[in-house]
Amino acid sequence: MAHFPAQYSTLSAIALKNYIGVAYGLQLISCRFLLRGVSDTYIIEAIDAKYVLKIYREQHRPHDEIQGEIELLNLLKNGGTGVAYPITAVDGSQLQQFDAPEGVRYGILFSYAEGSPVMDLNDDQLKTIGRQMANVHNITSVVRLSYPRREYSIETTLINPIKSIEPAFKDLPDEYAYLQDLAVKVAQKLSLLDTANFSYGYCQYDFLPKNFHFDDAGNLTFFDFDFAGKGFLVNDLMSFFVHFFMHVYTGKLKDEEAQRMFAVFVSAYRETRAVSDDELNSIPYLGVGFWIFYLGFQHEHFDDWSNPFFGPKFIKDRVGLIKVWVDKYCGF
């Protein structure tokens, strides 16, 4: 009897343990499924090390875009930055192919980022993040990848997502009209800035504390470059600023302390790499694009990823949060 077609399968952790052990010449102790997110993540333990295995979805990124992530991370590792990097298999490959029920899926075995995420950052940690992000940008501002990655622009973060999310706002016409009007205002504001002189390259576009670890010695490792793509590098400073906004929004920080902490980070960044005041002033408007881009992503990937939380209440709450961001920083 033929197998019924599948849309999204979960690959067996037991089978992956056997496969990875042979492919990478590792004596493995365990492989356990960690979470289903943008990709499926497994924690793999060997006798002398830990690794992270990520299994990608074709709907999120095709083969060539995954190769682009590998290429970028190899460049960052070879450039001396602290990143979780692809491990090379016995046959010299860094991308594995799996014949899943829904079709071919690809996987990467990554080095493990030692330590843990820190949500309440001290000044020394803020300085480390600033310097290390600048080191990353010193590389990503000059490299040109052989493989394609997504591009972050007014079209991809504002115009296109606004169009794609319209069906999700069927019962929320006022919220949708607000976002439509907001996208026009932000696009107009960005058109008035001297963006031709902004630093451009490959940005990670999700530089939140959940995507980097500090170990006990204070060493920092960045990981999760799923959304890395071409755009203004200040997008990474913007996405880090989102962390402080959320701490203020949830009552964990006062506005003044959040601004002071972000200034500590920016000052450390500037020790290694320049960022202009105009670029910093664009953060509120690029941030609107950040929120709308991810709202679009959640809608477009509803079937395979976001359906546990993506519904009218989430959408209404998210638009409410965007309004707080706009009122606080944009001045519209």
C-alpha cells in the first residue's frame, strides 16, 4: 500500500542518531528532538561534545538559500567571529539530504553554542555584544555570497507583507487599515533619509538574546542565521533594540534604563565599526518593517509552523504592540 502524501513530517531522532554518527564519524550518546520552529531542531550528544542538528523545510528555504547560510557561517567562522558553524562530514559535505515523506529535506549539523541566553544583560555583556556584532558586520559588509539570500527592503518588509496578510484580517478591518496607512508613512519617512550612505551587506535580522549564548567565562556565541539576508546592517542593531522595547513593554525596564543600556551597546559597537546617527535614527521606521515582515512570515507559514498561536487574538494583540512602538518612537 502506497504511503499517503504528507505535508510536514518529524524525522525520527533514533534514525537521525544512527545516520549522523556514521556520516560524521561520531560516537553518539543521544539525539533528541528539541523543538519545531522555523526549522526542526535536535540536540545531539557525543562522548566529548554536543551539537545542534537543524532540519529545514522546503517551504521556508530551498537548497540554494540553505547553501548560502552555510557559506556565510563558514566566512564568519574563518574570520574569527564567535558563531555556531556547520560541521563537516566524513565525505567533506556540510549539507545532508533526507528523503522525508513530504519530499527532500536538508539538514545541517552545527557546533554547539556553549552557555545560555541572558535576558537581563549587564554592561559588560552589552559591550561584548556591541563589539562582536561590529566584527560580524566588518565581514558581512564586504563578502558576496555565491548563493542567494532574501533581501530586506521596503518592498519585502512593508509592501509585500501588507498584501499577503490581508486574508488574515478579514474580521479585523480597522487593524488592517491601520497597518496599510502605517506602511505608507514609514516608506515615505525612509525615502527622506540618506539611505544611500547606510552600511549594506548581510544582516542576521533576528539579533535577539534568544539567538546568542554567553558561557561562564563571558564568551559570546551567535547562532540561528535562518533569516540572514541582504539589507542595511543597522537592521541588526534595530532587532537588538526590539529586546529593550519588549522589556519596557512588559514592565521589566524603565524607558530611561533601556535607552541607557542600548547606548552602552552602540558605544561599544562604534569602537569597532562606525554607525551614523542617521542610521540610528532610522531604527524606529525599520522596526515597523521588522514587525510587519514577521507578521507576514507567520501568516504565510501558518500550515507548517505558526498555527498554534496565529489567530485573531494574536493578530489584534500584535497590532496593538506595533501601535505602542509607533507612538513611542515614530511620532506619527
